[in-house]
Amino acid sequence: MPAISEENSAIMIPEERIIDKIYLIRDQKVMLDRDLAILFSVKARRLREQVKRNPDKFPSHFMFQLNESEVDIMVSQNATPSKKSLGGSLPYVFTEYGVLQLANVLNSKIAVQMSIKIIEIFVRLKQTMEDTLSLKLEIETIKKKLQNQDKNIELVFSYLDELITKQENTPPRRRIGYKG
């Protein structure tokens, strides 16, 4: 259960613990229902009940249910210790929008505060990915410039080689002027 300080009612949980519970499935960053239940201090069964009672609040881009092969992949990659740890059924996963919506349907102070913290982490992760992409693009631009410069330098050297070859193959010039 997450600790809440009385002074400012802030959730006291290391961000790394939350980040470790964010998975990339179907090209989306998501969190498992059981992990969210723990973070929101509710039973996973209660969380699923609220989702089932409010299906119109959870469109497919807010949440979806994993299939058998996705569960097998998570277990094989040690994201979960076993299928039993997922509660005996195919788990639901929630996107950042679904996390926020969960806090609305659960309607508890901890759920609201935790969802805010999770959303902030999602936003930071997204910003980090954008920064990384921007950096990769800049590196590619620099590589292209360097490749062009390499080609230009090679061209200059080939011209120099041609000039040297011409100079070596031309007969010496006859001197003009006063010969004394």
C-alpha cells in the first residue's frame, strides 16, 4: 500500500517502482490491472468490477485485455513470475488515459493522487522518448554532413593526385631570359 504523508497528502513511492510496472504492449505503454490495484490500494477484483460497470468510460485506446500469447510473452520475459500471479484470468492493461479514467471510477483519494503521479511519469517517459528521437535525428544529420565532407575531401585528393601526375609527366620547361 502506498504511503501518504499527512502534511501535503503526497504519495510517497519511488518513481522507479512505477516505471518498472509500465510495459510496452501492442506499441502502447500500459500498466497491468493488478499493479494498478496495488498502487491504488484496492483489490484487483474491485478494480475490474468498476471497469465492467463503466464500459462506456473505457474505449479500446484506454484499456484492452491481453491475449494468451501476450501473457506467455510477459511470463517468459519475467515481467510476471507466472500466469497465476495475474489472478487466474487474462489481465486488463490500461494506457495513460485508462489510468486517469480508473481514478475517476474508483473515486478514492489515493487513486486520484496515484493516477496523477502515474500520468506525470507517462508524460516524462514520452518526453524522454521524444528527446531521444530528436537526438537520433541530429546524429543522422551530422553523419550525412560528414559523409558529404568525406566525399569532398576524396575529390580534392583525387584532383591533387591528377595535378601531381600531370606535373611529373610534363617535360621540363625551357628557361627564358638572360643566360650568362
